[in-house]
Amino acid sequence: MIGERIILQVLAEQRKDKALELIQVAYGIDTQKSFNRETSALVQAAGPLHCDNLTLIAFTPTRDVQIDGKTVHSISSIR
């Protein structure tokens, strides 16, 4: 059974002491609650991992969103 979120953890590709990109994958972020849950994980991880390249992949239109001074690139998984 596929849950609301396909992948629950934030993935980081490491290079030295800095992550190159943080990626969160979600099935749907239609509600404000689910959107906040998915983007907050990226924003919270960005500080300790010294990463500003934040990506959210979901079944939603592609757009960029500013959250707490960070840009989250929301990419549509439907192409």
C-alpha cells in the first residue's frame, strides 16, 4: 500500500562537509498541513548540513517557494 509520502527521509549527497542538495519526495502536498510537514523537514535539515539547494518532488505543479529565508524548489513528478 502506498502511503501519503513515498519516501519519508531527506536524502543528502555529501561532498566534504557540505550537502550538495537535499531532496524530499512526497505523494501529495495538497493541504497546508502536508505542505508544511514536507517543506519543514528540508528547511530544518538545511542548516546543520550547510545546504541551500532544497528540492521537493511531488504530484503538484512546479514552483519555487520561500520559507524562512530558504528557497524550496517544488518539482512536479508528473511530466
